[in-house]
Amino acid sequence: MAITYNWTVPTTEYDTATGGITIIHWRCNGIDDTTGTTGSSYGTTSHQPDPDAAGFIPYVDVTEADAIGWAQGQLDVAAVEQAVANRIDEQDNPTVSTGTPWAA
């Protein structure tokens, strides 16, 4: 199973006084390149930006790539992507089903 992952940031929260992003809402989407089955994971990371620090990027100049990098820096990326892969695999190869055997 080959999966292509796509990380996005649907929104952020920021301090209007400093322009520092304090919360990043991230999403990791995956698609099985063979079956087309998809899965995703969503979460948030908290940040404490220091506007006096070297390398500080104010809200108006932050790119999605910056935000993804900051979020991934606080996450176990391999574990998040594995969870997405597990969701895809469960859809393709269900281990739980429903029904009533007497109605079959």
C-alpha cells in the first residue's frame, strides 16, 4: 500500500498585539495510490512565539509551509501518518462489520 500524504493548515490563532501564531490547526490527509481510499487526521499544536527572538515571523508573513513545519516540529509525524495509513487499511480491509445473521 503506497500512500501519498498531504499536510495542510486550515486555520491558525494568533496574538493580535504581537502578531505571533499561538495555535496551529493542522490536517494530514492520505490517499492510497492504488485503491484511491482516503483517510485523515486533524489536531492542534500550541506555540509561544517570542517577537523579540531572531527568526520571529509575524502573522502577516507566515506561509503555510512555515506553519506546517512548526506543527510537525511538535508532532511525531511518522505516528500521525501511520494512524492515517491504519484508517485507510481498515476501510480497505475491515476487521469489524455489522449485521443480523438471522436476517440473512
